[in-house]
Amino acid sequence: MDSSTNSLDDASADGSADFADRASMMEVRLQAQEDEITLLKSSLADALRKIRLHDQLLPLLKQQLIALNPSAAAVLNKVRCTDGCTGSTRRSSSSAAEGIRPPATSQLSDSIVTNANGHIESPVSMTPRPGPATQDRSTQTEPALPGQDTGQKRVPLPRRVQSLQLEDALAAGKPLVDGTRDKLHRVPGWEEEDEEEEETGGGEPEKELSWTSSVEEPIQPISIKCLQKEAHQDRSCSPEELGSPSASLRTSDSNLSSRSGPMSPIQEGEKKPLVRRNSEKLGNPEKQKKRLDKKAASSANLLSRSPSLDNRAKELVSGAGSLGSRRGTYSQEQSIKMFIRGRPITMYIPSNIQNYEDLKMEPPTERLELDWVYGYRGRDCRANLYFLPSGEAVFFIACVVVLYHINNRTQRHYDKHTDCVRCLTLHPDKVRMASGQTAGVDKDGKPLHPCVYIWDSTTLVTLQQIGLGAFQRGVGCVAFSFADSGAFLCVIDDSNEHMLSVWECNNWTKHAEVKSTNEAVFCVEFNSSDSTNIITCGKSHVYFWTLIAGQFTKKQGIFGKYKKPKFIQCFVFSLTGDVLTGDSEGNILTWGKSAADVKTLGKGAKETFQIMRQTRAHEGSVFTLCTLQGGTVLSGGGKDRKIIRWSADLAPERECEIPENYGAVRTIADVDGEELLVGTTRNAILRGTFSDGFVAIVQGHMDEMWGLATHPSQNIFITCGHDRQVCLWNTEEHKLDWCITVEEYGLCADFCPNGSVVSVGLSTGRWMVFDLLTREVVCESIDGNEQLSVMRYSPDGSFLAVGSHDNFIYIYNVTESGRRYTRFGKCNGHSSFITHLDWSKDGKYIMSNSGDYEILYWDIAAGCKLLRNRFESKDREWASYTCVLGFHVMGVWLEGSDGTDINALCRSHSERMVAVADDFCKVHLFQYPCPKLKAPSHKYEGHGSHVTNVRFTHSDSHLLSMGGKDTCIIQWRVIRGGAGDSRERLPSASPTSTSSPEPATS
């Protein structure tokens, strides 16, 4: 019964029906167990044949000894009787203490007893006490029958089998037969035995051997005359000949020939020949011997096809003599086991690894260096784009603050943050910067403390870290004071009370702190002319704070006759000192101080902040306001995507609309009064003017990403994610070549080996093939109705494997340079969704992982057959290695991993290193292979969310890693370690980028 269902379509590609034979995984495993039981039957029968040969040889050797030296017969008989009885008594006592009756066949059942004259008596039986039948792995005993003759003495001979090998049980000169791929439960040779019995016509058909039975020939009494004759012949030999192997062979042959001749009883009252209990029906000895030889050959034929089962059978046979031997346990030299969530996963050690325990795991000589960051966080952050006098735009994404030179198109990175950056501000000196991060959690789920980093934008050196342990959940807003040249820093955290704190920049101590509000806070700023005044805005509020002698006083803005908006999104200060706010209603509100209304508020009322003017600005929210020299104000709209230039008295002067595909305006940064930088809600940064329009200089995904693939020969890669975008990127020019919007989530992708097309798997079971040049869809198909998790072309491009969450792997024939696809078959056998798969270098086999931590191997060339014996695949070479479970990458798993801690891995094309994407925002670099647990690695930070995928470029010059929720793509430069402390860079055409100084990661 095959373990996988093969479905072949016609070459016309219009046949989509499958042969509906879906065998469950339980049936597959049950069949495998039956196959192993069948194999054990054959191997044990072979072992028992060897035991029978030992039983026959031992009496013959003793007879030779007695024949050569009759005077030693009495002494030998006395010693054997004493040893046999003592051993029997000792074993019987031990068995009785354990509550188990010893089997009657645990010792030799036959012995030679000599009388006082030195004659050899016939073997007799010592009848055991009646009791229930017992059974072990080799023999089965029955209680003595009533009326059975027990008068004669029987001296048992102990027998201990130390080591048995299945090869020894084969007939001499018969090699192992390497048969074709038959089903394991069919044992070759047994059908021939039945046919032979029918041809000879020798009696009724014999019963098939059971695994608890054995075949024994009767042990006949041997005439003393024959022994004396043999002894007389042997005495004519020289002593040297007696000790030589040839003499032993002659003696053994003569004894065997004497047994085949007429035999005479020694005593009166001839007894029936003794037979091993529970043996097969007695027949012709030659026929029995021939049959056993056939069984040995057939068993060897079976074992030659299944090496792993061969090893298990050998262990069973070699351990059959010891009580409590463990069945089915692999030795350390053959396989090892790792456990994920308590589930054992067996890993078979390749043949080229001789001493697994002596392997030493070391980190790779290669290292990674942050080269480029793709993306910008504009979807949920405000006021996060600044322009420096050095010509660099400063923004952040994930855990990295990026300094991008807009003319030279180079990047520098401040990468000291340990979690996602949430806010950013520029010091009045235009050099120092402050950035705050969220709290995050460690790998054990414990919260980490958020903080604010003060750093130099020129040298990327950290000047100060403040607030460690003082903030909760994260830092939402930061701002430097302007009136006193940045003497203070204001911080608002993300706690429930949104604590407002002011820190002195001279000694970085907390100057004052107060609870601001329970509502969300979007922005905080010092008054540009008075550092004692602070304004905050957010959900349904504008607060005006006064800080005197370390104490805060708060005044709330009064909306009065104007409609109170749901959100106050942003604010700036005008040249007259008034506050301008933009709200969710699309209005710009002008706030000012008013005298105390004594009539309304009563005697002692103080001045208030009220709306002086309302200006209709945009349709939808006003997301950002920016002041220019001369008092000009810029506003950015949400729904209308407009940028409007206002005069000092809020009269509109110019406006433009950014393209729809970039989203709404999130923030604006002034470059030179005319040129602007615009951050959008679709994670893009635009550069342009009102006259010339705007073009994107930074682009990125907008939602969680999973699909990543690198081109086989060019420096380009493709990504896809939950934002329904399929993007092609250039690693040399660091730009987006093209972007296509599809109807569903994109979850996986792969390039055809010829490099002309790329296939993308979607969340509905649908997959599409795009032409890289024309961007047209050249093929489209649907497999099942669940999401696809992996797409992988075979090395020669003749097959495409599609792994789905419906537990199947669909195989397609690929023709016409990747433009025509025809269903070839389907791999059926996994009990959970497919997570990863790889092709062998010859393109005939597939290795796959599933959601329940299963490793399966498939023979695609033979019709998508499941290879039940995974041992056969231990030496197979793989064209790629992305499966997270396997012997060669076992060391990437941390102790206590739950099976989802590693999302992806990728082996380099040079097969020297393997990169790992984990669930703790880290990228690891291991040496390849790393088959031992707790292997050392280089660890790199930068992502602010779980890392979903990693891939090496075709030349291994760079590594690409992709974050999940942080929507960040990081390009790492691979640096090869040279002699000493020197470092050799792999070839790269990318411009040089620098990061903040950091010690070597280990």
C-alpha cells in the first residue's frame, strides 16, 4: 500500500481531477509498524537457525573430546552436571523471585551422559514442574503433558549467546540481494518455498514460521562404535594436525557424516528423539536446511533495502539474551533525538560523520554588517522626519534610526535601540538627536524598560541614555526646548496616565514630573519663546502647561462655540506666538490667551486659552503642520492627500496633491524653503516641490511580510505580504524596481532557475507566475482553498512544488521556460500544514517540514512517493536548505524551544553558513552544518518584530532579512573573517553605509 496518493493529469493541462485515494496518516504509520514486525519475524528466524547450528555443534565437539580421551568422560560429565544444575537452580530462583517462570529452552535441552564404563548414554529429559506456558522472543514452552516419560535424567547445558549478526546467518557465498522497490511487508522467498513444496509433493503444507518459533532437527543418539571408529582414524593424525583448522574440519565432517548413517541405541527401551519444543513440523532435514537458507537470503534481501530496520533488527537479536533489553532503540552512532514540546524528533547521522560526540561547534568566520534598511514607519507615527544640515534625512523604522543622504543616496544607521523606535526629535543645534523606544519583552516574555537615547548625528555616538526604569510601556513623545538652546528635554510615556516629565540636559536628571491625561497623547512641544510653557495635544484635548520651580500647572483649551474635534493631531507656533492646531475635522485652529471672564467664571478667574480663529484647510484630518522661514505654514491632509502652503495670516497660496498609491501626508520636513520631504501613511518618503511634483526616494511595505526570494543570478529580490503588494527590489541601487497589487495576501515566492519568471503563493490557495520584464501574469492556478506557505522550483526548473496549509504538496511540470505548468502529482502524507521544503540536487527528491514538527522525504521521480525509511535520505545532498528541522541545522534550536521560535532559515550557496530568523527580533548566523544543540552563533539586532524570513543573494555577498509587523527589510553585508583581526569583504557593488560603532557580536 503506497503512502502517498499520485495524481497525474493529461499533458493538455485541462484535467484537474485527482484520484481520490487519501490514506490517513494513522494508516501509514500502522502499515509501517506491520512492516517492521514482518522484518523482525524474518530476522529472528535467521538468528534461531544460527542457535540451532550451535546446538548441533556443541554435542559433536564433546563427542570428539570423549572419543579422543575416554578417561576424561567421567570428569567432564561431573563438571557439566554440576554447572548445569547450579545454573538452572540459580536462574530458577531468580525467576521465581521475579514472579516469572524460566523458559524451558533458556538452556540447552540436550546433553551427553556417560555411564560408569565410559559409554555414552542417550539424551534424556528432565521434566519441569507443570505450569503455564511461557514465551519470550526466541522460544515458547509448554507444560509437560500427562503420561510423558520423565524417568530418565537430563542434565541441562547452559547456553549464552553474546553477539549475533544477521550476516552470519546467511548462507555462505550468498551476497546480499539488492532488490527493486517492493513493499516492505512482502518478504521475498516465502512464495518460492510454497511453490517448492507443491513441486516436491512432500506431505502437507507446513505452517509458516511465527516470530516466537524456531526450527530444529531431532538430536539422535550416536553409536559409540561410530565414535570409536572416528577416534581410531583421528589418532592416525599427528598432534599438529589435530590442532590445525584442517583437522578440525575433517573431524567435524566425519561426525556429520556419521550422523547421516545408521544409528544404534545404546540402552534398552529406545526413546523417541528429543525435539526442541514448539518447533516446526518435522520433515526431511535437507529440506528444512534448504528452507532456512532461503529464509536467510530473503531476510537479507529485505534488510538490504531498509538499512534502518536492519540496524533495529540487529539490536533486537543481540539483546535477546538479556532481560529487559529495549526494543527499537537506536545507537548513538546511527541517530540522535531532539525534543520540541515533548515530541521526539529522530535525526539520522550522515555516513561521513564518524565521531558525532567529538564534533566541535564554532561560530562562523563570516559576520554580518548592516548595509541598508528598506522602509519607513509612517503608518502610525508622527513628527518622525527631519532634515539635517549635512544633507541627510533622518527617520526611523523598526529598531534603527536611518540617516539617508538624499543626494549621494547613502545610508548611515544609529542602531543602539533594543526595540522599536517610537519617536524622534532634533536639538536646536541641529546635531544632537533624541529617540525614544517602546518597552518590548525578552525571549521569556518579561517586559523590558523603555528609555530615551541622546546621540550625536555626526559621529553616531551615544551621549546619554535616560529614563531607564522611569517610563512605562514606551516613550510616545519627546521634544527639546528652544528658548534656552535645548537645556531641557520633555518626555511623555505610554502609561495609562501618560506621565509628563522634564529632564535637564546638563546632568540628565529629572527636573519635574506630572500625570498628563488618560487619553492618548500625540504631540508635545516647548513654547518657542518660553521654556516654562509646554503644550500637549491628543484625543479631544489641548493642554497648556506651566512649569515653575519644579511644579506643573495645567490649563485646558476651551473650544467654546466651536465643535470639539475627536482628535487634535498636531500643532505649531506662529510668529506672533499663537498656537496653530490641526484636527480630525480638517480645520486649523488658532489659539490665544484671553483675559479672565469674571462675569462667567466669577471673581478670581484667571486667563484662559481659547480658539481665536478657525480655518477650513483639508477634507479629512490635518495630520501635520510645518512652519517655514518668514512665517509661512505648510499643512498636510489625510483624505485629500494635499499639501497646502499658507501665508502668515493663513491665506492659502499654493497646493499640490501627492499620488494616491503613496497614501496620505503624515509629516513634512523643509529642505531649503522650496524643496520638501514628505512622509506618507503608506510608509514612503517623497521628495519634490510644488512646481515639479514629488517622487519617492524611500518606499516600503505597509503590513506584515512573509514572502521573500532572491534571484538566481541577479542582485534583485522579491517580497510579498499582507498589504497585497508584490515588490521587486534592487540590492545594488537600493530601490524598488516595480510593485504589483494582487487581490489576496502574498505569503511565499520563488524565482524560476532561468530567472525570467517568479511565482507567488497567496492566502487563498491561489498562485500566480509573473514575468519580470513585462510584469504580466503568465500563469495562474489554485490548489485547495487554504493558504500557501512555500513555493520552490527544482534545481533544473523542470518542477514546481507548492506547499499548502491543507497538508499537501502539489507538484507541477514546468515547460516553456517557466510559462506553462501541468499538474504532475500530489504528495500526501503530512498530518499538518506544510511549512518548508527543499529539493535534492538531482531534482528527484523533496524534504519537507510540517506544523507538527514532522520531517518527511518524497521520491518525486517515482510518482510523489513517501519514503518511509528516512534513514535512506541521511546522505542525500540538497540544492537548498530552508527546512528548519533537519540533522544539519539541529544546532540552531535553543533549549526549551516550542517549535515556533524559528520562523525561517537559509543556507548560503557556498554551504559555509546558515542564517536564522527567530521570533525574538534577532537574526543569527551559524556555521554550516551545525548538527549539535546549543551551537554558537553571531546574533544581530535591528528588527522590532518577529523576523519572518531570511535569504542570501546569489553570490552570498548579502543577506536579506524581513520583519513581520515592523514592515522592515534589512540588507546585511556578509564580511568574511581573514587572518588575525583583518576582515575581507565579499564582492559587492553597493555603496558603503556606516552604522553606529559597536563591538563585534558573538
